[in-house]
Amino acid sequence: MKPMFTPLAAFMAASLALGASAVQAAGYPERAITVIVPQNAGGTNDIVGRIVAQKLGELMGGTMVVENRAGAGGNIGTQAAAKSAKDGYTLLMTISSSQAINPALYRSPGFDPVKDFAPIALIGTVPNVLVVNPDFPARKLADFLKLVKAEPGQHHYASAGNGTLNHLLGAMLNTAAGLDMPHVPYKGVAPAMIDVVGGRVPIAFASLPSVLSNLKSGKLVALGVSSPQRSPALPDVPAIAEQVPGYSGTLWVGLFAPRGIPADVEGKLKQDMVKVLADPVTRKALEAQGVELANATPKQFAVMLDEDIARWAKIVQAAGAKVD
């Protein structure tokens, strides 16, 4: 789903008017704050999380420690955040595939994305990119679709794991374009990209930040993006929807706190995240990674999460993807 946006000035004014209690949060933070990233280092969530955590720590006058707790498609780190003390010293920086897809994908993910977490800030969205090894015979999206359709079952695609967004994007493309691309799951985007760059698996769907350096160096070739329109970061790369009408799937990144932290602490986090996302240097760093920044309020973020959970549940069911 496309995030709900408001003009930045109005968004900041509304978000800063959170009440006197949000300003007080006396003494917070008094020690380091752990930001759990439930994916491996090098992926979109990790890249974005470190950029945001650095600025948030500066604004709050404290230390932000980014901790990667990968496993089970993001469930392990998310469970740890949900079970942590409700004191504001453990936060969750996560992505839509973990927070909105896993509840439908896993029989028992070990957390409730709505009941266990309070949305603090929607940071932005990024497209996934359909990439191929430079030796792949098709270098244009139209040629790729034609070749793969003509040779069913012959061209495999890699993903960061079963049930991840890039897995489902491949399944969606198979259905929408009448293709038969077998799926090869990896334990994270980094090992998947190693094999695609090395030519062992020729095709992959991966979030833009996680492949940007390989695209710039020529180690990978971008054929299409999963967003409805072209990405400003890759203006010459077509949206897959230009060849496959209606095709769409973007990844969002957001900051959450375990539900139940003190109201004044939650308010301060929301206030300071508004300042983080308004900071020109931080915005430039995020945009350089292909992040389309969001101006959604926490309430709008909560609505968006509810809608995404319902939408992806239907897609997971249609794809027949299940992980026990």
C-alpha cells in the first residue's frame, strides 16, 4: 500500500503538539537505548536503522546501540523486542515483510504486530529491484519477460528467504506474467546477492539499498522496480508495472516501541523522530539509499499497518506460502 502523506510542515506541527508530558520525560534516556533490527547486517533495515539511530542518539543526548537479531524471517528479533521491558530502552526498527507479512506466513510468529507494538515513526518506503547477473542474456525488462516465459523452469531467482517480500514478489510476477521461475531461498539478502553476483543464481528481487552499490559498480543489472512508478534513485529503470499492469510491492521501514512504555517517553520518541526525519543531512543520506521518505503521523502509520496486514494475508494465501 502507498503510505498516507501530509505536507511536511503540517505534519511537523501536528506531531510536535503532543502535549506537555511528551516534552518532560525527565532524565530519559539515562542509559543506552537498544534498537533491535531483526535482520542481518547489510540489508535495507540495517542500513536505514543505523542512519536513523545515529541522528536520534544525537538529538536525545544518548547512545543508540543497533543490535542485529536475525532469524525466522525477522521473528526472533521481533519477539525479543515484544518481550523486552516496557521502559523505552528497547526499540524495534523493522520492515513490512516482518511486521505485516509474517503474521500470515507463520503459524505462530510469536508476536502480535498490533497488540505488542506502538508505532513511533514511519521512516519511508523503498522498492525492490529485479536484478540479474551481467551475463544474463536479457538486459531489458521486456526481453527478460519474453525469455523467461519461453523457457519455463529454467531460470531461478534468489530471495532473502521463504516468505520474505522478495520471495513473494517473484511469486506475484510468476502469476501476473505467466512465468515459471523456481525460487531459491537464502538466509538473508547478503548471501543471496553473493550468489547472484557470482552467477550461481542469475536473478533476484532485492530491496534497493541492499543492491545499490552492486548496481553502481556494474556487478548487477537492474531490469525493473516493484513500485508502481519509477524510483527517483533509478530513473532509467522501468517499473515492472509498465510491462505487467497492476504489479506493485514496496517495502516500508518503521520504528516501533513495545506497547506499554511510559506515555511521556513514547511522546518524546515521536517528537524526536519528527526532528530526525526533518534533518537535511539525514534526509539526504536516506534518499541516497533510495528511500522515499514518509510524512505519515504515527496514527496514519498504524492504519497503514492494519491495511497491509490484511492485504498481505490475501497475497500469502494466494501464493500458498507457509512457514512452520
